[in-house]
Amino acid sequence: VGGLMKGGIETKQKTSYGTMTNYQTNEVCFWHERMEVEIHIKPTIYVASEFPQGSCMFNAIMEHEQKHVLVDREIVNKYASLMGQAIRNDMTAHRIYGPVPLSQQQSLQRQLNARMETLLNNFTNQMSVERRKRQQAVDSLNEYERINHLCPEQMKQRKQHSRKTGNN
């Protein structure tokens, strides 16, 4: 088509826990104090230099590439909501962890972090699969033909140029 949307979806998480320690029994309890999940898209759109900015093909290609950006935004919004609900459900179901022996504090914290990481990784994997399918659907033969028919004059010039240079 003459263009490309480059960029992916990045996720980061930060968790903080509250603790209460009973030094008489050498036991500790944990609870989720804060869970932050950031999901970012950083799209960059490239259009072939043979299509000057403002030309029919430049605009048609840009419109197509914006469809890819829109898909990413829809995916991020959908999965941010799903992740948020899953985290909320988990934090509600498991309000307090413990008491556990103070000597197991770091082990418990690693387990809690691993559980949240697994929960988020499951959603991230689902998100990647859905994103790939939806992005491929944007790049259909019908879509490419639609773009080419928007600017018949520029496509005719491009084909003539390809024939002259031998780049079919």
C-alpha cells in the first residue's frame, strides 16, 4: 500500500502492599495497598516518500494506517477494562494474606507478585492474539483495492513508473 504503522502495546505493573507485623508471635499479614497497570501504545506511521504529503495517495494511505491505530486503541481500552475488573475481583476475594511467619515474608511477597503477574500475562497474551487477528483484518485485499481506487491517477503513474524501471 505504501505505508506502515509501527508500534506495539506495552504493559507495566507496579504493586505495593500494606503489612502488619505482630512481633510477639513473629507473624506478618499482607494486603494489596495499590496496584497500577499501565498500558501504552506508541504508534508511528510511515508513508512512502513517493507520495508527497497532501497528495491523494498520501491521504488514502494515512487513513488506512489510522485504522491500525484505532484497532490498537480499541484493544487497549477493552483489555484495560478486563484487567481492571480481574484485579478488582482478585483483590476483593483475597483481602488479607496471612498471618504467616515473619521468616516467610519475602516468599509470600514473591508469590503474590507472581500471582498478579500471571493474571496480567494471561490478559496480555489474549490481547496479543486478538490484536494480531484484528490488525490482519485491516490489511485485507478489499481494503488495498479500495485505497488504490481512491486515487486512480496516481496509481496509473505509479504503474507506468514501475514498468519503466522494471519494478513490478
